[in-house]
Amino acid sequence: MISLATPRLVLRPWTDADMETFVELCTDPEVMAFIGDGSPRTRAEAEARFARLVPSWEADGFGLLAIEEIDTGAVAGFVGLGVPDFLPEMLPSVEVGWRLLPSFWGRGLGTEAAAAMVDWAVGQPTIDEVIAIIRIENSRSHRIAAKLGMDRRRRTIIPGHRVWVDVYGVSAAQWAQHGGAELEFSTDDPRGPASGDARP
């Protein structure tokens, strides 16, 4: 696993002490409103997902990182990469996703974390493009995708959930042209659901 730093955040590997925060992220109705069918997970489901976080790095060479705020040491949520097997028409591809606890919304932290993750991803020899899959109702995450220099590639439906999503993408070449992690991060985003992970 890797660690990344931004002006306000450290994106780092998970520790056992982070499990309660991860469970809170996955069981909070506000956080989960635009994830899959919009239903929060049970504690058991969240704990099972937490147990798979480290193995996913070992299997794929990427995965999710905890977002830690430098000033407070608090874990705000997560950001990372995954294979969007819930949307077969987009395979093979690598997806960036993020989730933040409501107390951290509206400060531009999702953009800051996602930019660092995309910047790392496109620097890997096996990744030449990163996509984001966002529920069409999630206007704030659409704005994050735009700030990341992503183009909207298509609108489609997640099989099984019958929810509409927009698929955004940015290539390594586009990212370099856009300025990459040199983005000027906004800290005055309107408060609202900070989640850009549409996976079930």
C-alpha cells in the first residue's frame, strides 16, 4: 500500500483503529444516498468490506486509502481506486471513488483527495485512464469530476439496481494538460453529499 500527501490531508493505509470510521461511512444514510441503490449497509456488511481493503491492494495493486486530516488527525473518509465490476460495460477500467463523513463536507476535501489519487494512478505504467461513476442526482460529485478535468463519457444504468449514472474519464495525457495535482483546490464548495463512488 502507499501513502500520499496533499496540503491538508494524508492518504494512508488502513489500521485496525479505523474500522469504526469505515463502518460509520458505510452505515450513514446521508453518505450512502448516492451509492448503489441508496441503501446504507449493515454493520456486518461494512466490517466484511473493511476486511477486504488490504487484500484488494495485494490482488490489484491499488485500492482504498484512509483520508486523514493533517490539522486534527481525524479520519474524514476514504478515497481510492477500484475495478468497477458492478458496471460490466466499462471493463476493463480503473475507477476513482471517494466518501467523506458529513462533518467534512463542503470544504473541498473530496476534490483534494481525489486529485492526489488520480495523479498517482496515471503515473502507474498499467493505468492510462481513470474513470468516475456518479449517480446523475449527485450534483456535487459531478462538480468534483469537472474540477478533476474529467469528460463525461456516457450515461448508463447499473445492472441490478436500475439507477442511472454518468461515467466520466480522464486520460494520463489529459491529466498532464489539466495540471494534475497542481489544481487550485476550492474550500468553499456548498455543503452536500461528498461521495463519488456509485458502486453497490
